[in-house]
Amino acid sequence: MIEYHDSHCHLTQFNNINKIISKAIQNNVNNIIAVSMFQNENEKILELNQRFSNIVIPALGIHPIAISDKADVNDLYKKVEKLIYDNLNSVKIVGEIGMDRYYSKNPKVWNKQEILFKDFLALAEKIGLGVTVHGKSAELEIMETLEEYSINPTIIHWYSTNTRKLIKRGIDNGFYYSVNLSSSYSKKVIHLIKDTPINQLLTESDGPVKYKPLDLIGSPSLIPKVVENIANIKKLNEKEASLILSDNFKKIMNLN
């Protein structure tokens, strides 16, 4: 049986989580990495892991756009750090973390984002966790910052750059690129898929984001469509592509 995996989903932001997970299972989506955006989501994600331990993998962190110019980033970090240390048996990923220059326009906020990003990277490196990274309009900055650390796996989520040298840089660093339904229409994402070896690609929903060109809300149950897109772009048999992508996920999550 073909298995699918969602490497990046804001599961706590869905209204009917039970239904979302049930539909994912019906579509052979065996695992969902539930990422955090806001501080108050971290404990909710841990609760979801307790309820659905066979499918939900918790990722704890704070999204860069959740950081305000008045935020106490040291306090935010300490709260997440404690949750991670208290739940090391289940937490395998720090995320969603990173830097943002698209939605965040205030240079004071950029500085706070960078401080918190580096704190989380240092923590992940220290205790041997992976990271899932956001870097919208900050693609060069996150690449340079990630290269200062040794973290496995490093997952760059929805990386959208026109610079093929940056894509190759991530490949050479052994990073993974996680792609979603934007692979149906985004030239940047299609080029990313073409340029990246399939054994360094992962699939994600980024749900419940809305893919406006498709008039669809991202959901784990739609991961098979992402796999189909990757197979078509790579000119591979869909079953072959799905097996490789599944193996990628199992490898980085130590599920083999």
C-alpha cells in the first residue's frame, strides 16, 4: 500500500481536527508533523500528539510573523525550550521557526526574529532535533544562518526563490525542501522540484493555508495530489515517486 506523509501542517488551526485526521487516514496519510505558529499552540500540539500518537508528530516553536516589535524573545524562547525538554520522548522537530521579510516590514522585528531563530537552532543542534524553517523573502538570510549549525534534518518549508544557486546550496548542505500544492502552479516551486534530487524532497499541506489559484484549503488528505505533481514534474511513475518520498520521511523521522 502506498503511504503518504505531511511534513508541515498547522493542525491546531483547523476547526474539526478529528475530521481532518480521519480523512487523512482514509487517504493513506500515515503521519502529520503538526507545527506551531504561536506560543499558545505548542501545548495544544502536545495534546494532539497524546490523542493521536500514531499519526501526529509534534513540532514546537514560534513562527517569525508571530513576533512583534515588543516581544520578549528570551521569555518566548524559555517557554518553548521548557516544553521541548519536558517532552523529549515525543518532540522530534523544532518549528515552525525562521525569518520573514515579506509579511514583517519592521527592521526591529527582523532583529528579534533573528535572535529567536538562532536560539532555536542552537537548541536543536544541542539536543539533536530537526528543524522546519520559514524564510519568505529571506531566502538568502536563512540559508546563511542554517549553514552556521549542524542540524539533521533541516527542512526548508515552501522555499520560493528565483536563485538556482541558492537551491543548489541547500542541496549541497544536505537540506530537505518540503513542497505543497503550489507545485500545481508556481514556477518557482516547479523549478525547485526539477532542480532538487527527489531523495531531498518532502511533501506538505501547510494546511489550512488557502491555495487561491486552486480555490483549495490545504489539508493532509491532499498530499497524494502533491506526490502526483512531483511525479509528473520529475517524469517518474507515481508509485515510484511515492515510495521514494515516503522513504525520505521515514528516514528523517527514524520510522524505518
